[in-house]
Amino acid sequence: MQVRLRDWGNWVYLIPGLFFFLVYMAYPILKVSWISFTDYQYLSRVPAKFVGLKNFIDVLADPIFRTGMLRAATFTAIFLPGVIFIPLLVAVLVDRVKNPKVSTVYRLILLIPAVIPGAMIFVLWRWLYDYEIGPINVILVNYLHLFTARNAPQWVGVSNLAVPAVAFVEIWWGLGYHTMFFLAGLAAIPGEIFEAARVDGANEWQMFWHVTVPRLRPILLILVVLRFGTAMAVIDDFLIMGGLNRAMPTYTWTVYMWHLAFQIGNWPQGYAAAIGWLGAAAMLVVVAALFWVFRNRD
Amino acid sequence: MADTNAHLARAPRRKRRIRWSGVLLHGTIIFFCLVILVPIAWVLLLSIKSLRDAYTGTLWPEHFDFTHYAYVFVHMPQALRNFANSIIVTLSTVVITSIIAVLAGYALVHLRTPGRAVVFTVLVATLFFPTRLVSLIGIFQIQNSLHLINTLPGLILPYVTLNLALSIMIMRGIFEQISPEMVDAAHIDGASSWRTLREILLPLATNGIVVLVIINFVSAWGEYLLAVTLTNDQSVRTFPVVLVTTFGGFGEWAFPRVAAMYIMAITPGILTFAFAQRWYMKGLMEGALKL
């Protein structure tokens, strides 16, 4: 197609978006890339020097960064299956509800967390998980008498429970929204396919694996890759629920980056920038690998 | 909703099966609904407990106290100020992002804009990149050099980018559902591209715009990371950030009062959703979920 000069005039509609993209996305990222090669410290009066790859080499050898990556990976390993398979199950169930009114009510209830903002979700669960006044422990201790006030579970503390507990919160938050994704996908499957499968004697389980899942493959792929990315880069949950204690299993590489850049010492933002980039690079490698695994083989 | 269940209506009902399959179906869904509702109900209950009952180990209070909401309004002007900050920041973000997304979506679908494919690729790429995290230090430095630290515009500007790519993709999906013939017809009738957008496309994109508003509302209203990085003065902070940073539990910030503030913080979103759910659900199904 021949590009006419007049067509460039249509860029008028893209300019507002372009402005924000350039000023608050592209430029900050370039700036972070640049300072990651310097010893820039925000509070230091000494001018920053170019140090080449020193920050990157130091970060790779930094045990806190390594542990942080491992913790983020653990979180992802728990979160990802949960946020894919539970909504998939719920979607298949809700899709079978024949009464349209009942079905709508279910969808609305499931979507409530999707309209509660992130920070509010984490505040809520910080309460629920609280050791003393949290209703979960109140029920376990005062009502069910399974534990005493001394040995009740420390949900988000220096314990193995912390990461699964936070992962559960994220799954809870995403349940309705992801269910909607799958419901949209299910609605696009023609009913005749199920009919034909039934005539051939397929049972529910076989239909799920051989009809539903293959049809939902594009949605599954995009969700797995997107959620992998968000899971590895989670930070708000860990800051709000876990805080800045290095011994906590929630002190991941993202928290470490923020802690260094805005709290510790002279705010070594050059070093923190290198942490951000290395973490992002590691994620991108896995994202590329996932795309390769899920590539269309036909 | 009807469309969603259309194929079920056509499919032969697996009727006359043993009744418990229906019980199991609804039972499982209701279980998940309860998992979602009970925690929220607990906060609601906490916000109307008397101060004494809030600190005992019982779930159901002996005495109710409905004055905590009034207390926040009368005795905690700072909290109200934070609430106002949240409203200003959120409304600005939602309006700016939605306008940008509608304009860009239009240019990407219904106009012969050179470089559309490139723009689209960049948008998709940003979805797979931890942009928010990597750009954070850079955004802090920009706002610092523009003297926008501890100001509301300093929050609004970067907030627009939070969901910018996703919003444009959503509008693109919505506009793709509208047949290009309608747009061409308008062009032949001599309508300018701006008039075509305003008079033909916008009325058809209402559901999609509702989705945009809700998604951007939720992310701006409860944004934490940028807010806590770009502000440290309590008086310019947004409401949710103040709630996060004051998990005290005694005195003015007694639990039931904080719970009341919590309910105040989540109500706008739930009310908007309850009011707009019809369009929201349609918008989701129309194309907002087709990335």
C-alpha cells in the first residue's frame, strides 16, 4: 500500500499516547540503563563515574540478589499453576450454569476482587493473616482449638508459609478476572463440537482435555506468559505484607532493588538499576523459552 | 450473557442425570464465591464492632458501634484529605488514559496510519516486559528534576502509563468489532476522521470504554509502588497508601476505624462496578479480553 503524506496526519491521534510512552516509559528505561553502568548514588555529592560492567558482575555475585531470584521463582512456581488452573476449573463450571440470572450473579461475585485495588487487597490479607487479631488464627485458636496462642501459624513471617500465603492472595485476587478470560474463550467454542464428541462417547474428562483445552490454547499461552512476567516482578505484595526484613522469604530481588534505591545508605541507584535489568533479563529469557515451548507446531 | 450460554442451549442437555451433579456444580461455585465474600464481610463486620469487641478473640461482637464512619469524617481531616487526593489522582488518570486509548485505538484500526504494525508490536512488547519495575528509578529521577516529588501531578503523569498499552489494546479490540464499511461510508459522505470517531464510533464503543474506566480506576485508585516512591509527605499521599502505612491499631487509628476507612476505600470501585456491570461484562466479551 502506498503511503500518502496525508496518512501521516493520522499520527495526530497517536501523539498523546506517544508523549506518555516516550517521557514516562522509554526515557526512564533508557536512563536506568545508563546509570546501571555508573556508580551513581542519589544522596552522594560525588559525581557518578562510568564503571562499565562492574555493577552487573557484582550483582551476579551478590548472595542477596541470588536468594531474591530464587524466592521470586518459588513464588512463581506456586502462583502460576494456581492462577491458571483454578480459574479454568471455575470457568468450566460457571459455563455449565444454564440459568442466565444465576450465572450472572456468580460472575459478579467472582469479579468483586478485580475491582478492589491491589494495595487494598494486600492490606486486607495482612489483617486476615495477622498472628493475633487475624480472623484465620482466631478461628484456628479460639473456635477450632487446633492451635494455642503460642503455636498458631505465623502466616506471613520468617517461615515456609509466607510465600504460599502471599501466592494465595494473588490467586484470590485474580480468580474472577481470569475466569472471565476463560469464559470468553469457552463462549467461542461452537456447541456442535461438544455434541459430536458426546455422540462419539467421550466423557466429561475427555471432552475437557481433548476439546476445551486445545480450543483455549491461545488464551492459555498468553495468560501463562503474562502471569509469569507479573509473578517474577511482584513487589507491592511483598512490600506491604512482608516489609523490608532480609530474612523474610518475601524479600525478593524486586524488594532488594527498591530497598537499595530508596532506603539504604546513599541510595545506590546505579547498583539497583543493574539489579532491575538483570532480573528483567532473566525473565525475558524464560518468556522467550515459553514462547518457544508453546510455538505453533502445525 | 445470553451469547455466552448460547452454545449450551443448543447442546443437548445432560439431563436426567443423577441430581447430585447439579448440587456438586453449584456447590463448588458457591464455595469459591464464599472464599471471595467472607474476607470482605469480615472487614465490614469489623468496621461496625465496638472498640472493645474489636480486640477480643471473638468473631461476632457483643456490641455494635456504627459511629466509626462518622468519626473518620468528623475527627480525621487528614484522612479525608487523602481521600480527596485519591479522587483527584484517579479521575485525572482515568480521563487522560481513556482519551489516549480511544484516539490511539482509532488510529490503529480505522485509519490508514503508517507504522501501525510497529506501534502494535511495541505495545505488545511492553506487556511482556517488567516496565513498571525497571523504569521506577528513572521515573523518580525525572519527577525529582521536574520538582514533581510530593505533588499530585507527579503521581498522575506516570500513572497514565500504568495501563496505557493495555488500554490501547483493549480499544483496538473493541474498534476491530466495528465494521470498516461504516467508517468508509462516513468518509465517502465527507465526514472528517474526527467527526467519524465522535459521531459513529464512540457511541458503538461504550461498553469498551466502561471496561477502560474500570480497569484504569482500579489500578490508579490502589497504586502503591509509585505512590510510596514519589511521595513521603502524608498530606499529599493517596488514601490506600495511608492505610498501608498506618497499620497501628490503637488510639485514633483503632482497628474498627481503620476498617471503616478500608470500606470507604473499596466502596467506590465496587459501586462503580455494580452500576456499570452490564456494560462492563458486554465490553469484556466484545473484545476487551481478546488481546
